[in-house]
Amino acid sequence: MVKQSKEMTLWEHLEDLRKRLLWACLGLGVGIFISFLLSDYSLSLLAKPIGGFEELQSIEVTENVGVFMRVTLLGGFIIALPFILIQAFLFIFPALEKKEKRWIVIAVPLASLLFIGGAVFAYLIMLPAAIPLLTQFKGPEVLPRWKDYVDFVTNLIFWIGLSFETPLIFFILAKIGLVNGKQLAKGWQIAIVVISIIAAVITPTVDPINMLLFMIPLFILYLLSILLAVLARR
């Protein structure tokens, strides 16, 4: 499957890796700068699911600064993700055949779209379902801290966005021969168990409805993974 047109020494590999890491860091820096310019909009967007800034409170002197940095870094990572993936794939490009390089060209935008799709799903579906249940649960009215709320929201968005990369991961595993579509199809029952565990860990509440909201798209992604694994072997 893998074909090396030109043998590279260890030092050449390390030099290429250094160059790709440098470009990835530069891309991340540009993404963080763009995220910094959009920070006011990003913060208001994150506060919207709970009803705006008036529903939150800051206690520590440095709390607003910490929240600003966290949101800026996460936004910068999302913006720079396509460029970072390009650098990662360029590092392995010399060892790929022509057909495999075409799949890589498809994989870069697909990985970005999957992550963004997962982040949008978390923001538009998961948060509106979870936040009212958490803040209006039996007991006194909850007035969350700004830091705790943003930590909760950004963690949910990041990990659900990452979980939406499942089809691409299985495609790569199938491409290098570690799995195939038939194995994945036979293991659907195991997949449901694993998906249930992941949903229980990632979802913010023990509410089965919230878990189900996450499990259904994740299982659909698993079915898509089977299809991509078949295509990868062909």
C-alpha cells in the first residue's frame, strides 16, 4: 500500500517534521489572532444558551481574563484546524501512492467539516437541552459562575466535535488494513455499548434523553464509518 519514491534518512524525516510543526504553530497563531478579533462575538455567542451575561457571575479578579483566553484559544484552534491537518498530511505525503494522495485531499476538508458539524450539534442541540435541566433542577435557582459555565460549554463543544471525527478515523484504519467494513458491521452491538459509555462520559447530565440525543448521531456516524471502510479497501 505504501510506496516510497525516494528514501529519506532519519534526519531528513526529523527536519521535515520540524518544518511541519513550525508551520502548524504559525497557522495556530494566525487562528488565535483571528479568534482574538472575534472574541466579543464568541463570548456573547457562548452566553446565549443560558440567557446572556446577566445570567452569569464572576467572582475572582482574574476570572474574565481566564475565560477570554480559553475561548480565544479554542476558537483559534477551530479556525486553524484545516491548516494544521494539511501540515500533518503533508508530512506523510511522500510515503503515499498517487491514489492514496487523492484520498488525503478529500480527508482534510472532511475532517474539518466533521469537527465543525459536531461543534454545531453540541451548540444547537445538546446545550439547549442540557442547560435548562441543570439550572432548573430541584433546589434553589442556579446562578453559574462565568468560568465554570464556559469550561462546561467549551468542553462539551470540543469533545463532541472530536467524536464526530469517528468516520475519518475508521477510514484511515481501513486504508492501512487494520479494520474492514465487514468487521465493523459484525461489531455493531459492541459499538452500541462503546457509544453508550462515551455518551455517559461526555453528556453533562445523567438524563437518558440527553444521552440518546448524543447516541443517535454517533451511531449514524458509525454506520457511515462502515461505508467509508468499504470504500477505503476498494
